[in-house]
Amino acid sequence: MLLPAALLGCLPEGHSAYFINDTFDALDRSAFYASARNGDK
């Protein structure tokens, strides 16, 4: 295995990647997934 299973676990506490990850997780992505399932562009 070349990469660890959890990449965020390799970063120091307080790294900006945690903020970006948390922000992305909080977004409502249902419209994106709905259009992807229907094949819309």
C-alpha cells in the first residue's frame, strides 16, 4: 500500500485541510448527485 488509509491522519492538528474537509462535508450536494444520476450537464 503506497498511501495510508486515512490521509488526514498524517496531517498535524489544526491543518487547513481539516477545515476544507469539514466545510465540504457540510455542503448540501444533493442537487449535484441528482443531476449526475440523470446524466444532466
